[in-house]
Amino acid sequence: MGASVPGRASTNEAGIECDVVVVGAGFGGLYALHRMREIGLAVRGIEAAPDVGGTWYWNRYPGARCDVPSLFYSYSWSPELRREWRWTNRYAGQEEILNYARFAADRLDLRRLIQFDTRVAGATFDEPTARWVVETDRGDRLRARFVIMATGGLSVPNTPDIPGVADFAGEIYHTARWPQEPVDFEGKRVGIIGTGSSGVQAIPMIAKAARQLVVFQRTPNFSVPAHNRPLTDEDHRGFDDGLDSYLSSLEQSDFGRVPPTAFTAEVPPRDVQWARYEQLWREGGSGGFLKAFPNILVHPDVNEVCADFVRQKIRETVKDPKTAETLSPSGYPFGVKRLCVDTDYFDTYNRPNVELVNLREEPIEKITANAVDTAARHFDLDALVFATGFDAVTGALLAVDIRGREGATLKDAWSEGPRTYLGLTVAGFPNLFTITGPGSPSVIGNVITNCEYHVDWIAECLTHMRRHDLATIEPDGEAQIAWGRHVAEVADRTLFPKANSWYLGVNIPGKPRVFMPYIGEGYRTTCKEIVADGYRGFRFGGSTRALGEAGK
Ligand code: NA7
């Protein structure tokens, strides 16, 4: 292992030879390319888009913005990148985040390691040589010791199969595949399906541009105001001053959603809670709400007060009582579907050109050439926007035909739901790593720092393997089962499974209902302990010498 020129792959008749293939050039993939090259490995990146950025390349719909504050939604590992990049807003918009990814790729000189406009179609583990054979949609064939899937948790769009959708003759968009060129809605009648984070961000912007906007809502969502604003020098100084403690809090795994105190904390009096929520509503952002009280995502009584509070705010904001009622989430807990963070979302329904359609009362029956027909009404439309989300967490992993030992497919291995050890590795699939995979914190908290942690873990692991001349690593079946059980038990002690969310995969027909993210505290500590304990639960195989690789 280890080519003579770090980071460079070599090509021969059999295809491209390298140590590591990294699939995806979002924040996880870019950092993986950098780290693998840094530890002296020959690495090659494959990216479907023509540019870096991952989900931030594709999700360029109006209003697209990150709901994690920009100062934190950045690489934490590099003081240089931190010094040289200055975020302009409390919450960064899509364009600024994409520019940050481009800046990082250029500053770290990563582009020459990446093959763009190329999709990985399959990856097959060849047992005799202990190598992955990676094939692309352009006919490339790469042979690599390791494959790092950095394909992202929110990258495969979900377009529901509504009868007649193919007949729609007007403009049709998906928020997660928005065109490069600006879309002009002026003077048009626009329909939008979906009121998750993407819909909640896009609706106020489209409403301002369009002649008429019809919002087709199936489930009302909890949303809190962003109160986005330009960052001041003081904000930047404050962040720098607190940086050390922020970085050490990451080390202590401060990104689980449910703290250990959650199960023993008292139920605070209603007025104490209400006052706290008022303050948080004024401050804006989701982080404060989700941590307002240790048991807010665990104890139904605490949670219900917060749900009442948000419903009260909706009633105060939306003038028409029936619309306010339709927008008010009920029947599932607050914060356990991804909490939306908005700018003027509820207020948008006071505009005369915006109409809310409650699909619970009048489901969509069909789409025609120029309209959406519900069970009760007919809506003529010039444009239709799908804000219908993603086949989250597992979608992009299963979109690649991955075959491990004895030709077993990942699709079969996960037919009853994803199974991983630490959300990073899969039994029977040696030397395959899943950045922010199911069973890790993945999409909970700050995805950039979650990605960084996985990449650092892999870099340490591959260094260990090189030092000890080990050819393969894979988890033990038993360790994987125990981890899966632990992930489920942690989730089951909370209110998370009580909502039909994409965290559970229920937004995709036929997808097994399994809670995918790990929401316990101490994930990093656990991973470190496993390493310190001689990679407990993992099996290492063979020697690279036996595979004829000595001296390569
Ligand atoms: P989400 O959060 O999955 O939201 C998708 C929305 O689309 C949601 O309101 C769904 O209603 C709705 N939907 C999905 N299928 C249908 C059909 N068939 N008919 C009507 N409505 C439908 O995706 P987003 O893109 O908004 O956000 C994903 C994440 O990206 C977000 O959480 C952030 O982390 C960033 P439902 O709730 O299923 O009834």
C-alpha cells in the first residue's frame, strides 16, 4: 500500500490502479481526498456532478440555505481555511456554501484528483486480490484497496409517482435538481408539493415572484424563525474566542441530540418552558429549541408544551384561522421530524397570491397537462415544483451496485434495513467505508463535522493497517448486530420513532421502517474506545505481502 507519488493513481491496460477510490466530492469526499493523500495513499475521486459541493451543488432552489449557523457549518480541522474564509451571514445561502466548497477544493488542490461528470455504477470486491473493482457509467474501471462512499445522506431526490406526472406540459422542477440558470416565475401560476425544509425555504421566495402559488401540503411541519442577518466583526471575534472550547466539545461528541440527562431530568413548569421558548423564538434557529430542556425530545409532556407554543405562534401570525389550523402540526412530537428553520414562512400565507391546499382533506388524484387535480378541486398551473425530499441516508449507497464477499450485494444485505458497524463499515464488505452512513450520527447535528470525524477515523485505521501490514478490515457480524440493536434502543427511548420521518425511511414506498441515524451521546468516545481496544468488533485479514504488494 502507498504509491510512490502520494495521491496519484496509475493507469495500465487493466484500468486505473490506486489505493483508495472516494465516491462523491461533497464536504466528506473532499476531506477524504485530502486526508488520504496526506497519509501517502494514491487516491482517486469520482463525482457525478461537474463540480464539487455535493448536495450544495444540486440544491440551488430559491431560498436554499443551511439551518446550521455558518460559522459552525465549516471544516473545523483547518486553521488556515478558517482564517482565509469569512462567512457573511448567520445562516449561509446555497451559493455561499458552494463557493466555500470550491474554495476548499482549490486551496487544497483537490480538483486534479477528481473525475467529474462521472457516476459510479458498481463496486465489486475481488477476494483473491483483496481489491475493489469500481466501474463507472463512462466505462472506467478502477482497482483499489479501499472504497470510501462519501455519497451523502441527502443526495437521491424522491419524486413521488403521482398519476399523470409525465403528462405535465408546463415547467417542472425538483428542489434537489434545480437548474443552473435562474428560473423566472414572474406572472406564472406555480404549484409546489411538499412542506419539509426545502418547501418551507422555497415557498416564501416563490410566492414573491409568482403570480399565484398553490402549496400542496400533506403534513404540516414545525418551523422556527431563522432571524438570519449579516455577521458582524463581533460575531466573528466571539466565535474565535470560543473556538477552543467548541473544538474540544466536538471531541467529546457533543453532536448527539439526546443528552444522558434526558431520562432523569424533571419536567419544568409550563410557564418556565413557555418563557424559554419565547426567548428562543426571538433569537431564532433550531439548535436552541432542540436543546431547550434535556428531555424535550424524550418526555411527551415537555415536548407537547413546545408543540403548543409553535401552534400558538402560527395562530398569531396567520390571519385566516382555517389556514392557521391547516398549517399547525399535530399528532406527532415537536423536533423529531427535521425541525424547519424559516424566513417568513407562516407570514407568506397572508399574501393574497398564496393558497394552501390540505391534501389530508383533498388528496391529489392526478396531474394533467396543465393542472393538478385534487379530490375536490382543479388547479391550473404553469409550473410545478416538487419539494418532496430524498431517499435519505441509504439511497445513494444502494444506488451503486455494491458486491462484497462471495458476490453478496449490499441491497440484499440491507433488504430489511441498513446494517452497519458504527455507521462506517458493513460485515461482508471488507475495506468499504460509508461516510456518515446509517447507524452513525450522519444527518443529525452538523454534517460537516460528522464527515470530518469519519474521515479522520478512516485515516487512522488505514495508517494502522499499513503499519501492521494488514490487507483487509471488516466488522464482525456479531459486533454489527449489537451495534444495530444499540442504535435502535437509543432511538426507541426517545420520541423520534413517533413521527413518520425520512429518518425512518417511511417517505419512500417499500423502504424498511428503521431509524437510521445514531442519536445517542458519546459516539466519538465509543469509536475511540473501540480503536484503543484493538479495533474491538473488527476483523483484520491477510497481509499485503501475501497479495504480492510488498514494496508498492
Ligand atoms: P422532506 O423533509 O422529506 O419533505 C418532503 C415533503 O414532501 C414533505 O412535506 C412530504 O410530506 C412531502 N411529500 C412527499 N411525497 C409526497 C406526496 N406523494 N404527496 C404529497 N406530499 C409529499 O424533504 P426536504 O427536501 O424538504 O428536506 C430534506 C432535508 O434536507 C431536510 O430535513 C434538511 O435536513 C435538508 P410528508 O411529510 O411525507 O407527509
